[in-house]
Amino acid sequence: MAVVDWETVEAVSDGVGADALANALWAFERERRRIEADIAELIAEADLAGVFLDDGHRSVTAWAESICNWSPAEARSHTRLAHLRRELPSVLPALAAGDIGVAQAFELARLAANPRSRPWWAGSEELLTDQATRLCLSSSGRCVAGGRPWPTRTEPTGTTRTPAATATRPRCWSAPSSISTPMAT
């Protein structure tokens, strides 16, 4: 567990050095990422075991919402992240290691939960995980193909287009090569 040296934080606030404060913030962020991954793993286990049924809840989302006093949207986001363990198994370990930001992981989970985009994910796990580790959310938040967001690209004319019906697949997030993250500095 990361522990912030509050003496350093106080010293920085007194003008001793901004680098120490930045390091303290980064330590908190890495711990937050580990905790979010742990929460997702716990929700995934609760879902597999069906423990939410013991309390009379109809879903693991409702169970988590009740236990943690989350909003329905927040509970859905956490449940989607938990389900991402099946869809893209490398994301949660990368989140726990601090390599992927919480917002990037939630965005991947949101996209993976979309039944229209799910078929396009096959074979893209390594690329998507790599992009999520290297790009900030404003760049990696949407997979863009042909200038359109991924869900629009997957079914531009309704439900008639399948992944096999096209030779080009959106397989990455587009972003300027100059984007850097705190990990790169």
C-alpha cells in the first residue's frame, strides 16, 4: 500500500519543491489504480459465486450499488470493469500495476459492454491495452476509424454489417504521436 509522506507534502506547500508533491500525487494515483483493479476482481468473483442472490439482489450491479452506496451509473461502470476480466484479461493486471489509468480502463469496459462493438475486439487485446497504457484519455477515449467513433463505425447502416463483411477493421485508437503520459517522463 502506498503511503504518502505528509511531511513532504507540507514541506512542498511551504515552497520546498514541487517535484515531491508531484511524486506524492502519482503515488496516490498508482494506489487508486490498484484499488480499482481489486474492486473489479472482487465484483467479478461475487458475480461468479452469485453472492448477490443471498441478499435478494437481482444482479451483481444492484448488489454493489447497495453495498457501496454507489449511483446506478457508478455501479454499472464497476460491473463493466469486472466483466472486462473475461473480454480483455490483460487490462485488470495492467490497471493493478498502475500502467493503465482508471478512466482508460472504464472506457475500455464501456466499449466492451457494447454488443455492437464487441465482435470487433477479437485479436485486438494487445493493441488496445498498449494504447491505453500510452495515451491520455482525451486521445484514447474513443477508437476512431475513418473519423467516426468506434460504435458508429461498427454498424454505420444498422445491424446488417458484421465484422466479416468488411476488410478494414478499426483496431486502434488514433492520437498524435506527441502525446505523453506521466509514466513517460
